[in-house]
Amino acid sequence: MPFKFDEERPGLTWILRIAALAAIVAVLAGIGMFIRKGDAFGAMTLVFVLPLFAVALSWLWTGLLFAPFEWAKRHVQGVEGAHWHEWYAFRGQRVRVFLDEQQRPWFALNEIAFILGLAADGDAFRLYGPDEMGTPESAPEPCLSESGLRRAIKYSLHPAAPALGIWLERDVLRMLRKRFGQEA
């Protein structure tokens, strides 16, 4: 994968990057040498080889160039006024997660409603209690608690609902538990 930084073998990655850069410099020097000698065939051969080395170099360097962006995309914290939130992605859809004073997650209602194909006006959530739907101090808008989101997933007929439950467990709650030391 070109956009993944190889954390297991960084030495090998750097050796390959240096080798690709050296190969491009050597090919450019070779083209100059063949042109000086008047050997058009040799120069043209190297001209066709140069893109292969360029692709190899760009593939190796994109991991280094884009790794911070990929890391930031997964670990970014946002600010809306005085409200801190985290972003998690579910199938390309941004979901903001606000943490209350007890570090419990609250999920932005309008984003969850969009994913599940519900109206975010609260009519679909009118029977939810204050522990399932509300506006915590850490959020500027109505949110669903973890139990409220689980309830919405359980009773939703939307085809994305089961995947949303897996996303909740694997991508959000597991990360939050690790961060707050609740899980090894």
C-alpha cells in the first residue's frame, strides 16, 4: 500500500528509498552520457526506464509524505467553539463524538440519523430518555449516548445498522477504552 508507512521495518524502507533515488540519479547521468556519445538508442532506452524508477521512488516516498496525514485523520480532535470533539469515520461519513465529564461518548444525533436514514428532528427519538438522548455540556447540539446509539442500531431496519454496531465496538469504543486505560 503506497499510503501506509511501514512501521515494522523502517530501516528497509529507508534503504529502498535511497536506492530508488540513487537509481534515478544514475539513469539521468546515463542519459546524459549516451547523448554526449551520440548513442540515441541507449539514451532512449534509459528514457523509458526512468519512469519505472520514478514510480518506485514516488511509491516509497508517499508513505513518508502521507503517513502524518493518515495518522491525523484517525486521531484528530476538533473544536467547535468551546466544545472538543473527536472525529471517527463510518463508510466515509464523519461522525463527531463528544466526551462528557465522565469520559463517556456522545454521538452527534444528526450524523447518526443521516447514516441510519432517520429524521434528526427528534421525532424518531421522542421515546428516548435523557440518558440516551440529550445535549451534554461538552456538545453544542443534541447527541445520542452509547446506550442510545445501541438502541437506534438495534431497532433500525437500515442495511448499514449492523455494520454501524461493529464500527461502534471496534473503531470507537475500543479506542476510547485503550486511551483511558480500561482495557489492556
